[in-house]
Amino acid sequence: MANSKWFAYGCALLAILLASIYPYIASRLLSLSVLLSNSPGQLKEFKAFSNYQVKFRNEVRNCEDGLLVEGEEGLAILSCDSGRDLWNTVMGVFTQPLSSIPSGELFIYRYQTFRRQNETLSRIQLLDFHDASGFHPLGIEYHKASRQLFVCNHHFEGPRVEIFTLDDLNSPSPTARHRRTITSPLIHSPNAIVALNEGEIYVTNDHFFQIRHHRLLARLETYAGLPSGSIVHIDLQTDDPSEAAIQSVARVPFANGITLLNSSVLAVASTNACQVRLYTILPSSRKLELSYKINIPFMPDNLSTDSRGALLIAGHPHPPSLDSLVESRRVCLKDPSLLNECHNGSAPSWVAEWTEDSGLRTLYRTIGEFGTSSTALRDTNSNLGLVTGLYEKGIMVWRE
């Protein structure tokens, strides 16, 4: 009887252990299936639209993120970094000397002139920004009412969040005046930003360990799918304007893109889990409560929400292809005579949309026509969509 009792206890403990680790195992199996099924030889190209163009191939490159300012403005703000080939703190590319690395830039694309031959693309001049030589932007966010532009900056001297005030968006020579820099141990690998209002933002940290300082541990985070990425809430409305109240509100494996699905639900991309996770915002504390997981057949990068409430997801179907592209470009760029040839490579793209009623639907999937998709945006009133590429020339614009 005693042996039977201990056997029953052992079975119960084993069942509890298996139940506790099942979500982790399922997540790792999903990621593995993505690697196996999305190889360039098996991936089938698909487009849900026929009217599209790749624009500004000679003007912008490596645009990681973007956002739309809809309505009368009808424009997109783009976060681009031609220096990403030589400086990528997420994927572990660090080149010396630092003076050889071009700085990142922000652009405005006025898409209301989509049907005209001469469209307008303007570089935003950054005023009162003394660290512009080390500016390497990733995620961006714009709060229209206050004209505040928030930028994740992977600066040479360490990660930070920059805050600018945009001047007249309709000016042919737009400017953004730098207001403040936010640094904190809790902002250790900022990737994407979303604003609740002019004084509160959420920022994702894709890793706990910075690959610049802890390469092996950062790789372990990525490949093991450890929940060591984070989301932090930043309250800029403090008594001391030089300080900001920052708190960690959730743990997410490889926390990447972030967007408000509605006023109370936050969507966050978990890249190495191949998921988008939905969180309910707790009003009193601003902490987050996980409410739903959406499995994605690729590794999601950035997210956006259109005016109809559809969640747009852009990402990478086959990460090994992206890794190979990054490494080949880094090596190739050591020879200045190969500069143009180096920038011609690409990797697969996948763009999808999700709604609660219709589920997940693919919009665009390609092996290399416009590769390394990182952000998808859509203006439903103009029936216009836009895709940026992490390591791509120009942007892709489509009409529905």
C-alpha cells in the first residue's frame, strides 16, 4: 500500500510538471516547424493585391519601422538606418571604427500623391540633437495631439528612448526638435514603442542580455525561447521633468513589435515564440494581464492596427536566411568596391492581418521580391498599404 501511495504521488507530480512545461514545449515545436516549413525552396509566393510598387529604392534603405498619420495629412513617418549593415545591436553586428558607420534617419513619405509620378519623400531634420552621429533608430511612435515623436535609439554609448517635437508636417523641409533622452537599466534593449497618451508609453525590450556584452547568453535567450524579454511602462508626467517613472509590467520571449489593438488591449509580438500576445491593460497600475495568444506561421517583427481594428503583422518566415544575409553583408562591406553589390541581397517576407472574427489571413509572402519585411501599415480610407524592409532598399506600397 505504501508503494502504491508513493507511486500515485509521483504520477501526480509528473503530471503537474508536464502540464507546467507543456506551453513552453509547444512554443518551441511551433518555432521549429516554422524553420522547417518556410525554407526558400518550400515557401510559396502569394499576394492578396495586384497593384503595388517598390518606391524610393535609391533614397532610403533598411527602414525598420514606420507609422501612418492619416486624415488630411496622409503621410507615413519612416525609421531608416543605412548603418544597420555595420551596426545592429539586436543581431550582433558591431563594426569599428564607429566613424565609418552612417547614422540613421527619419523620413516623411506623403502618400496622398501615390498616383503621381513625382511623389514626395522628405528627410526630417533633427534640431538640438547633439548625439545625432550615434543615432540608430528602431521602433517609432507619434502622438498627434502633442506632436511628440518617440524613437528607440540603439546609440553607440547605450540604448535609450529619444523624444522629439515635430514641427509642421506639411512643410517641404520638416524638422523635429529634440526634447529629452530617457535612459534606465530597465531600458536595456528597446525595440518598439506605443503611446497611451502624451505622457505615457510602453516600450518592449527584446532581450534581457545585450548581445554586445553577453553574446552567448543573448543567443541562449533567442534559441531557447526564454521569457526574458520585457515590456516597460514609462510615465513621463513626473514631478521632476528630468526623470521618468519606469516599471516592468510583463515578461515576453523576444518582445518585439507593439501596438494598441483598442483602448484597453495591447498586442505584442513574441518573435521567437511565433506568437502575437494580447494583454489587457490594468487601468490603475498600467500593468498587463495576458488574455490571448495568436500563433503565427512566421516570426513576427512589428505590429500595427488599422482604423477598422485589424492587426497587421510583418515578419520573417525563415530566420536562417535573414541571418545569412546579415553576415554576408557585413563581410562584403569590408571591401568598398563591392558596396552596391552588397546591398542587392534579400531574405523572405511575410505580411498577414488578424481580426477576432476572421482569424489570420496572409496578405503578402515572397522569397525575395521585397524581402526582410519588418512593418506593415494600412490606411483604410485611402485603400493604401505600406511595407518596410529591415535590410531592403525602398518601401513597398500597395493599393487594395
